[in-house]
Amino acid sequence: MLSVDEARERILTSVAPLSAERVPLSQSHGRILAAPLEALRTQPPFDVSAMDGYALRAADAEPGRQLTIIGTSQAGCAFDGTLAAGTAVRIFTGAPLPNGADAVLIQENAERDGDFLTPLAEVKARQNIRHRGLDFQEGDIVFDAGRRLTARDLGLAAGLGHASLPLRRRPTVAILATGDELVLPGEMPGKDQIIATSSTALAVMVEAEGGIAHDLGIARDTVADLKAAIARVRDMRPDVFITLGGASVGDHDLIRQVFEQEGMRLDFWKIAMRPGKPMIFGWFGETPLLGLPGNPVSAQICALLFLKPMLRKLQGRTDLLPSLEVATLASDLPANGPREDYMRATLSEGPEGIAIRPFDVQDSSMTRSLALADALLVRPAHEGEIRAGAPCRFLRLGLSD
């Protein structure tokens, strides 16, 4: 069996970022830049006042000296002229600095009588001025490729002069649940059936990571049904194909058998992890296949560890891998077996920082504990018994996980 790190490395090295497309700013939130973002203009495009007051020459700002006010400069309507010695211009925040002025005297430090101004305090040259290019200059590279764009980023992009952006295409993901025991959410299960839950969770995760999820419903445990599903996927040509269930070794687990008959190139099967051991990775032509376990906790944890980084790689992101943090164990744990363990756990703030407490029961069918978990406690294979108070690593769960 492969380790988690080995399996993830094989998946990530086998996929490459998708092509780029131009997208309007209004539709770019959460999308990934496909190229560096360059400023098309300079901001501010000229020296502007940072305060309400009077534009003048700093050398003229002598307390008690009388200056002549010769005009006004306001945002969108600059003073059309040049200041000479002994003159000033009324100016407002954001207005262009008039020619000949090198400072702005704030109005609180000035006394005005009609067209005459008396400074009440000195002002230094370049004081209270936002200089041309203070924010950015034409040609500046503001963001590198691979950035996931926030609302703040898009506001900046508009200011840079962009109406649309070069973004990575959103990966399409086909999701197929398998099993005679499953019914769709909202349907009434038969006496031997349960409701399919993983398709919903994975579709939400895919969309949160920037992908486009296509739920193909449920394929029954028959060769004919699986082949029909494969034909639909071939017509759809998604960027990723996800199956749920049927990847183990039971008499009715037909995924590997049927898919290989239909041309799947198997890369690996089985990972040394708990939960999630019976996971398949392979290819249908140019489409990568992740065959996730049927147990819902196993499927969702595998999706966190393998599908999420894959979707990020396809979109050109650089932050591919989950970040591990360290906490203090709140309860004793027995020795671990030969597989890396991902235990559902809760977090709390203790006197020595973050404390982590795994749930007592870790059965991979129990979705309630996964929904209530704050984190996954990560235990290495063959780790010995550990006592409360020991440091341990964990993977924090987010709103979309």
C-alpha cells in the first residue's frame, strides 16, 4: 500500500493546470489568476491633496503672512493655472495639486478673510500630498499567477484598469455514487436501503474549491448500469471523474473490474490510511478517476486529502497541501497500527494553547461526528501509545470541508 504522501504526489504530478479564459471582473470572485496581473495605469495619476485646505508654496506658509486666494481645485475639476509667490488655491481632498504648489495647509491651520489667507502654522514641502504613483504605477506586477481572487483584489483590479481577467478554467467534476443500497436525498429508503450522503458533501466541496460539480446520481451494482454511467462520462468529458463505493473487494464491488474492462488505466489501489484504504486512482483517456470508498467518512476524508489538492493544481494554485497545526492532546490514545490515522476531533482553548480531543468512536460510517468535528487528528503509522498532554498534529476543518 502507498503512503498518503506517496499517493498524493502521484496524483498531483499527473495533472497540470487547465487552460486560461478571459472573465469579466463581476464573475471573477474566488477564481484563480492564470497570469501575473499588471497595472495598466498609475494611481493616483497626478499629485493630489490628502486633506481639505489650501494649496500653496511651503516657503509662503509663514504664520501671520497674508496670501491671496486665486482659485479652487476640487476632485474632477482642477485649478487651471499656476501659483506664483504669495498666492494660494482652495483645495479639497482628492483634488489635483495646482502647478507651482508644493504643500497643502490644512484648513484648521488657516484663517480666511474673503480672498485673503493667513497661515496659522508652518507646513513642510510635500506635506499633506498623495504623490503620483503612491498606490501603484503603470507596469507594476501587483499579483502573481495562482492567486485566488477576493472582493478586495477585484476592487484593486478595477483600479488597475482591467475590465476582465485571465483566469484558469473551472474544473468540471462528475460525481457518481454506486450501490444497490442507496437512494437519493428526499427519497424514501426501502427496508434494506440508506440515503446517499457523500455526493452532496463532495459537490459542495468541489464548488467551494472553484470547480463545477455534476452529480450523475446512483449507479446500481450491475455491469450494465456501470457501463451506462461510463458512457455518460465519456460524452461529458469532465476534468475529473469521482466514483463513490464499489472500490473494495466484496462480491458486489465492481468498480475496478468493470472500469478496467472499459479501458481504465489503473495507477494505484489501496492507501495505508484509516479511514480510506480502498481508494482507486486511474485514468479514462485524459480524465483522471478517483474511486473513493463507499463509507461516507472515508470518502470525505479522502476528498480532503486528494481531491482538494488536485482541484487546486488544475486551477494553477500553489497552496496545494493542507496545513498541519500542533495541539496538546486532551486524552490518552493507544498505539496506532500500520496505517496513518485521521481521527475526528474537537478543539478547545486550554491554558497551554489549543487542546484536541478525538471522539471515542471513529467508525467510518458515522457522519454526525464528522459534521461536529473541528479537526482531524493525524497519527503516523505504527505510532506508540501517547498520553494526554503530548503534542500532536492536526488538520483544521473549514466551512466547506
